[in-house]
Amino acid sequence: MGKITILEETTKNPISLMGRRAGVCWGADITDAAKNYKRGLDCLISGHGRVMEYVNVEMIIDGYSARVIREWYTHLGGSPTRLQASTRYINYDNFSYVVPPKIAAKEEAAHRYNEMMKLITQTCSYLEKECGIPREDAAMLLPLGMETKIVDKRNLRNLVDMSGQRMCTRAYWEYRQMFNDIAKALSDVSDEWKYIVENYFKPKCDKAGYCTEKKSCGRMPKKNV
């Protein structure tokens, strides 16, 4: 499926950084690493979310569909920004694409799906090479199921907030998978990231203690009104 590459500009020890930033405003000693860590942890436990905005996350998100990346863009907050693979300059001859599991599980459905993708590839190539159509115009045929690549920048608070909605079992399957891939990649950066992912990247029902959705998956009971 897709691949997440955490870039070196990402904060390696987010809890300690949060503790240092908070310490400046508290008039505390920010030269003591142990105290910085404890202070950052206290901020997390106390729900002081603003310090999370100082934690930088930069990554390459590659091999997911253009459709799910469009959804990724909608979750704004804390000044995230991103660059996406160009449909104007990149040659999409024989492009890679995502096959939804429910289509892949049915032989005839998968065959028709793959044949359609092949036809789009052939038509794009014909328009560009035989008809002299500019690539930016031929690319209008490209589906949202094609794979794409982005360079993404956002902060921890945005990701924690996003986890509540996108780790929900009712979230779009590819988004849920992509977010779990991001969580795994961040967990591998450091022990501090591992702690944050395990304790703060959770679906909203875990945070609320009940299901907030109108149509529940049944994982948590609905709130008694």
C-alpha cells in the first residue's frame, strides 16, 4: 500500500520540547532535561494542548490515492501545509492506482476496474503522443483512485485532533489505514513519540467513553440521552 517517510525536520523528542517551551513562560529551569520531560508530560496530562503546536511533523506521504489525500487536506488547523505531485509535469503513463479491498475481493469487479484504469492510461498516452494534447489537459482523465505523493507539514495538536475522527472504524477505510501508517512511522522516531501515539492517538469514542456517531459501529455504547 502506501509509504510514510518521516523527515529529519520532525521534532525528535516532542514531550521534552513541549516542556521547554512551557518552561520559558513559567520562569522554570529549561536546562534540566528530566524536568523538561516531566513538565511536557504534565502539559499533556492536564490537556494544555497549545504546547502541542510547537511540535513539528514533516513527512512524505506516498502511494495513497488522490481521493484520500483530498480528504487529508480538509483537516486543517495549526497551519498545516503541503505540496502534491503535479499532474501538469509528471508523466503518468502506466500510473499506479489503489484498488479498494471490496473490489479486489470480487474477480469480475476487479477485472473491470483494472481494465478501466488501463483504458485511461492508453487514452492519456494517445492524446498526448498522437494528438499533441498538452499533458496538463490529458491529465484531466486521471481518476481519484490514482496513487499520488505529497510533502506534508503540520503539528502534533492537529494530528491528535485528527486521530479522534480518522481512527474511528466508520472513517473511510483508506484514510484509517493511512493514519495508522503515520502513527506507526512516528512511533519509530523515538520513545517519546511512541508514548504520545499510544496514549493520545485514539478514536473519539475512546476519548469520550461512548460513541458520538449517529450510526454506531458498536465498539462503544451510545450515550444515554
